[in-house]
Amino acid sequence: MASTLVSVKTVVVADDTAFVRDRFRTALETAGHKALLVKSAAELLARVRADLEKIDLIVLDLRLPHAPGVDLVRSIRKLDEGRLPILVFSGTIASAAEVRELAALGVAGYVNEYSALQHILPSLAPHLFPDNFNRRGSPRVVLGIPIQYRFGNTIAAALTLNLSHGGIAIRTTSPLDAGSKIKVRFRMPGSKRDIDAEGRIAWSDRRVGMGVQFETVDPANQTIIDNFVDAHFFSNRKA
């Protein structure tokens, strides 16, 4: 694979909706990566067989035509022996039980198929460049809200990228070093209450931003975060 300042990655985007495929292709190709588009389970499995050594990531609609949901991931695993990182489109998840089954199959995470174009690459980056990120397998919800963070005596403001049960990603061109301790303050949409948390920088990348892994969160605030993530993760399902 070509070696450049930012290495070129090959991503299979498997979805039966042209709108979703085209948007992910645009985001990937604009950043210099290669997108392989498929619209059925048969096409996907054929692509994995043919290009296993070239593929860096699969982004998967779990409800492809004639595909039995989680069994499609099992079929991929029979071909790749667990080697390929797989992201599942969150809107195609039917239940929490499926999330548990997918975790057992080593699915790397979830991505919103209807994310704004500018949010697509940041959501894929931890899986395209795993050496620069601490990947978390818990569901993440795309969320762009103001956040204030403090490192030592320095206070800065930014916007968030996404939120999970255990952390939050921040968009910034001046990320802190991985391992740095940080305090954050943000307010969930529709809430009148600030959430304060302490954490540690889990990943840092100047092309995207940085991720904060929560270490200290008030239990009441953790409940607010958990409820928000769960509600939004399961609210965008396909009919």
C-alpha cells in the first residue's frame, strides 16, 4: 500500500442505500483514501474473498438484502479469521442483544450512517489509524456541542465530536498528549445542568482531535450520559 504523509486506507462500505454509500465515498476519497462500495451480502463476501489483504476496514449495514443480520458478520469472520476491523451502522441495530452478539464477534464499534459529511472521517479515524487511538467498542453517538476543558492552568473551548458511556471526543487542531489528565465541562442538549468530569486523554491526533476517557463522573451525571447515549443509539433504526 502506498506510503504518504497520511497512509492511504481501503474501506469497504456495504449499504443498500446509494445515498449512504456515496456520502461515505465522498468523505473517504476527499481525504485521499479508497472506498469500495457494495450493496448486497453476496457482493460483500465476494469482495472480502478477493481483497482480504488490501482491506483496512469494513463499514457494514447489518440489514443488507438477503442477509440474516449478525450471521453476516459470522460469515465475514469465517473468511478473515477475525482480522478485519468492522464498524456497524448504528441505525441497522435491532436490539441490545445484537450489540452483545456483535461484541463477541469482535466488532470494533458503531457509526451513524446519517452523520454529517464532516463527521464521517473523524468517526472512522480511530479504526483506520489504530496506533494513534485507544479504540473503544462501546456505542458512540455523534454529538456536536460546546465543551470547555482544563489542563493545568489552561482553559480552552471547543466542540465535541461524539459521546459514549465512557468518554467524549473533542474536535481540536491542538490536541493534548495521550495520557494527559483533563477536566471537562459540557451540557447535554436540552439540559440546564452542566456536567463536570475528570479524565485522561485516551487518543490524540492533529487531523481529528482528541478523546477523553472519563475517570471521575458524578453518578447522577453518568446516568444522564448513559440515558442519552442509549436513547440516541437505538433511535435511528431502519424500518
